Amino acid sequence: MGLAKADEGKAHGDLPAEIVEAVRAQELDTSHLRVGLRGYQGFGARFALVQRKAIIGDEMGLGKTVEALAMLAHLRAKGSHHALVVCPASVVTNWVREVRSKSELLAFRLHGQGREIRTHLAALWGRGRHDVRLTRMV
């Protein structure tokens, strides 16, 4: 069915029209992703790129991790080389798994069991490879 006419303006959470236009105009290079995006996920990733900062928060299970990965994959395609994800300790393992399975980005845990040797990480970071470092919130 689609949105009723009265609801069309609410599809993007009451964002100002100029922001919605900028988000729609934002390119999103997903060449480093291994998954497709739903429309709202693409919008969320482009929104974060346009705003240059964002907090992604919605219902559980709607793909916020994939939205963030889409943004990181776009930045990799445009020449960025480093990313840091800070998340609750309970989801670090999930993030590592999601980065590795849903993108071509390299994921490294910075704390906890199974973490890589920090000197090795520093050497990889210095070589210009795009790695996603994952650590827990303190």
C-alpha cells in the first residue's frame, strides 16, 4: 500500500525539507558491502554522511549496524582509511562478525578475549589499510 498523502511528509521523521533533499542527493557507494540495503537503511547511511555526525536509534532488528557499515563502506570507497566503533561490550563480538560477513572492511577487536596484538594493529593502521577498530564503552 504505501503512505497516505497526509503521511508522506512524515516519512523522514519531520526532518526539514532542505536536509531531506541533501540526503536524497547524497551519493552512497556500496561497492564494499556484501548485502543490499532497504530504502530506510540507505537513507540513514546517507543522512549520517550529510550530517557528518548522527545517532542511529530505532526499533531493534531494523539494521542499524548495516546502516553504519554502509556509511563506513562509502567512506572507504572515497579514500578514508580508519574507523573506530565504540559500542557496549556485549555487542563487540557481533560487530566484528557483522563487519566481516557483510562488508569487505577489516575488523579488529581492541579489547577482550581474542584481541589482536596492539603492535600488529598499529602496523596495519599505519599501512593505510581501511580497518574498523572495535572497542567497548567504558
